[in-house]
Amino acid sequence: MSNNDAFALVLAKIEKCVLLVSNSASRHAAADENVKVYGHLQLADEMENYGMVTRKRLLGVLATWEDDLLV
């Protein structure tokens, strides 16, 4: 886990907020500290559920993200 990941974890614990993670090391460390975590797809689902973004927009962003990962 990087220094930035550790800082984000400490901040999430202090502020009692959800931590957005993209790797298993951060996920496991957050579980050890009883900090709730979301992955990127969970965050996208929550944004749609709360009406913050439309499904069409999310699908477009995810398609762009996927294309970027293939480069």
C-alpha cells in the first residue's frame, strides 16, 4: 500500500467516510480498520441510484474507461 493510500485510509477513518479503493491491499487494510470501502463500479451504481448521473452517461464513461485501459 502506498503512502497516499495509507493517508486516504487514515483520513477516511477519522472522518468516518467511505474509502474508494482500487486494490486489494487497501481493501484489506480498510477492513482491518473497520472502514467501509467502495470499488469504482460500486460508486457508479450509487451515483445512479441517487440520481447523480444517468445510466446512459455512466455507460458512456465506462466504455471510455475500458477503451483507455486497452491502450
